[in-house]
Amino acid sequence: MSALSRFADRALQEDIDSPVCTLLLRSAKSAPALALTQTQDALAAAGITVKAILTKVEPEQDLHAFFASLSVLAREPSLEAHVRWARNPRLMEAHEQAVYGPELCWTGDAVRRDADKRNRLVLFESGPDAVLRGRQAFKALWAASEPVPAHLLAIRTTDDRAHGEASTKNAPLAALAPPAEGWPLLRH
């Protein structure tokens, strides 16, 4: 969460042109997804756009909250340009990743691992080389991913957006803490 907050602060202070954050996530309940929902107001104030790739599109409740946050940050009225689904099991070899603007790249554990086998790998790299590698990886995975099914994107209405924002803002921090991920296991 602090990396996103720092990125929002820098985008405001340095007037970064069209700041973008890209996320490759195991699910909508991954730690970076939860950080996004907690910092969406600061990101929106800084004009930050977010693009995300999810490898799991359930549970639906977490997906609703994540889509609500993305819709606050989307410049287009449709979420289709901001979220994709890495449905192909061969894409599970990737690691969770976030690129926060032009200077910081975060890499997490492999998305294929279940919670019991994860080693909680967390790497922060700064500099243009790390960000370039992160952007290239995201671009390749985006091209290999597919649109989220329309029936899942249809959950976003103005009422849902307001409800998603209110539930995220008013939720106790314990409710927003990343739960241990487990079943269902992904199989290759």
C-alpha cells in the first residue's frame, strides 16, 4: 500500500504525464489488489490509470470490490480496456507483478502456487531497466490474456460503484487484510 501511496504523491508533486500502474495478480484478493482499493482516492486525485491482469476471476465479492476501484480510476466508461483474464494455464508460470509508474517495479510469488506452498517472495526494484522489463512482461501477458467475460464486467453500475467505494472506505483494516489463498487450487 505504501508503494501506491508514494506513487500517487510523486505523480502529484512531479506532474507525471499520464501516470500508469500495471498489475499482474493471482486474484482480486491479492495484496496489491487490496492496496489499490485502499488507495483509490489518492490514485484518482493523482490521475493514475490502472491496468490489471487477473489469473482467477473468483470469488465474485472480491471481484466486485476490485472492479469498483478500477472503475473509479478508468478514463473510459468501460472496464474492458483496463482488465484482462489470464485464463490459459500456461500463463500461471508468471509471478505477481506491479509497475508503479516510471521508477518502481514490484514482483511477488508465482501465481500458480497455492497459499501453503508460497514463499512470500517480494522484490522491489527501481530504475528504468526494472520498469522496462516489467512493462514488457505485462504487455506480453496482456496480449496472451483474454477479456473478462461480459457477465462479470456487467456487475459495474453506478449503484455498484458507489456501494463498492463505500464498503471499501468503511471496512475495518482487518477485513481488508489479504486472506490466505487456498482452494480452489489451480491445476496444469
